[in-house]
Amino acid sequence: MAKKLFTLLFLFVLALPLSTGVFAQDSMKMAKEVKWEGTVVRTSPDKNTLTVRKGDGGVEMTIVYDSSTKWVAQYHAAKTVTDIDATQVKEGDRVICKGTWEKKGVFHATLISKRLSHPA
């Protein structure tokens, strides 16, 4: 009986650190990528932000970018993607922003894609 109790105690002591390691790994996983798309209503190059409105009169989101943000332009349904810089995105442009939620609810963009219209 004492031998079984000692074995159970040993297994518990061995399993506890392993289980806490698994939970720690879960909390350290990369943040899930999120997407926001709409029309640029304001640009603020001095603050490194874009304000993007989803839909007509819809919700606005402030998108924060930095030097690591990739800027591209692409025609709808085209496979060709062109690299651009932040100065090429203006108010009224359609964009798709991909990034992560940072502390305090800040959307940090890792990619901003300007959507181009085909000439009529």
C-alpha cells in the first residue's frame, strides 16, 4: 500500500511541472492575425496612423503602422502585387489591413494593401 502511495506521489510531482509548461506555451503563442478593410478617411503620417471606415457610414478603426509594416498595391482579383510606401495611400483609397491586436486595443498593421480599380 505504501509503495502504491509513493508511486502516485512521485507521478504527481513529475506531472505537475510538465503540465504548467504546456500552459505557459499556450500563453506565449503568436497573436492571431486579424484583418480590417474599408476606406481611408484620415491619414496622420506624424502619428503613423490611418483611420479606416468599414462600409458606408460604418465603424472606424485607427490602424497603427511602423517601419516594419509592408505596403503593397494590387488590382482586384489580380495576382500581381506592387510594393509601395505609406505616402501613396490617400484619403478615399480602399485598403485591407492585416495585423495583430496590441496592448490597450491598438491594431498594429503588419501589411497594408491598397486596392486598385481597373481603368474604365
